[in-house]
Amino acid sequence: MKRILSIAVAFILLGCLVFILFLKQESGEETLCRNLIIVIRDSVDRPFLREREIVSMLKNVRLYPVGRPVYRINTDTIERVVAKNELVATVNAYKTSSGNVKIEITQKMPVLRVFGNRGSYYVDDLGSVMPADYRYATRLPVASGKIEKSFATAELFKFALFLQKHKFWNLQIEQIYVHSEKDVELVPRAGNCRILLGSLDDFRKKMDHLQLFYEQAIPKTGWEKYEMINVKYKNQIVCTKK
């Protein structure tokens, strides 16, 4: 009888031990991260950021999760580190039920290439600076001249964003040149004339008037007739003939 009781107690203890180990595993205390899954959601349209760069960033600060206990992995810290990359717009890191860590990333989109007073760089669709990089093989307006970063990421950024989202002007403007006093000159893709926009104050109204001129006057006269189209002054279009 005592032997049967001892065996029963042993089975109960063994069962408790297995149950405790199971609970530990379920809680993640014994589960190791099996894989790091990096999803760059807009990589087809914006082939700027590479998965290996994210892996390298995490390894450099000892946050690479693979092989580490899941319960020790801090996904909030991973998000903060990845967000420091100048190409990242948003990042979401989390643990999966299968013992993986997944990082979902969207990238910034350049809207303007700048050759300014302090070097070359891009301005993105959030109004921040992106580093100059050969991988940005996309057609963007190029701005050059007397450009400070404060002007590039404020007034000039808003104008570039307007061009990008405007069905007509997105196809027309190729270059932007900034003179002293922030006077802006535009170089269209078609024709040899220049467009003097002046300051970027009320640029939408100026561009609307210019679009009417494009649609109504240019088909009758042709591009070759004009050297300069001046829309600098309110409600006026002054053309200089060649």
C-alpha cells in the first residue's frame, strides 16, 4: 500500500513539474526567438532601405533578437533604434505567437533633390532631410542656388509637395532655381523658356494663373516665342519675347 502511495505521489510530482515547465514555455521564459521577419511595405515603389541594414543596426547595439529568450526582447527599444534611420517613416515591432519577432517598416518618400549652400540632400514628403544616395533613381524636381536647409524644409518643401501631387505640374517642372531674397525661378521640361515665380507666397494662385496661360496661350503661340514668363506680380503674367 505504501509503495502504491509513493508511486502515486511521484506521478503527481512529475505531473506538476511538467505543468510548470509547460507554463514557463508558454509564458516565453524558455522560448528562444527563432527568426527575425522584416517587412518593408513599400519596397517596390521605394527601393531605398535594405533588410540587411536593419539587421546590422540591431546587431551593432546588441538588439538582434534571434536566439535570445523571447521574454527578454524589448520591441519598444527595437522600434526606437530602427526609427533613427533617416529613411524610415514608421516602424512597428512585435513578437509573434510562433516565437518570431516581426518588424514592419514604411519608408520616407523624397519629393525634392536639393543642391544648396550646405551640400546635397533630399527633402522627403514629411518635410525632413534625407541623405543623398545613389539608390534614389526616381524623377524628382531638382532645386539649386541660394538654399538654406530651413528654407528647403519649409517653404520649398511645401512647393515641391504641391508639384508632386498636382496632376499637371508634376509632369511639367524639372528644375527650381533660388536666387537671392528667395526669388524662385522654374525650368519646365518642355520648351526653352524660364518661369519667374518670385517668392513662394501665394504660389498656388500663381501656378493656377500660369496653368491657364499654358492651356490657352501656348497652344496658339508655341514655346519658342518666349524667353521668360513672369508671374511674380499678383494677377499678372508678363512675357519676354526672344
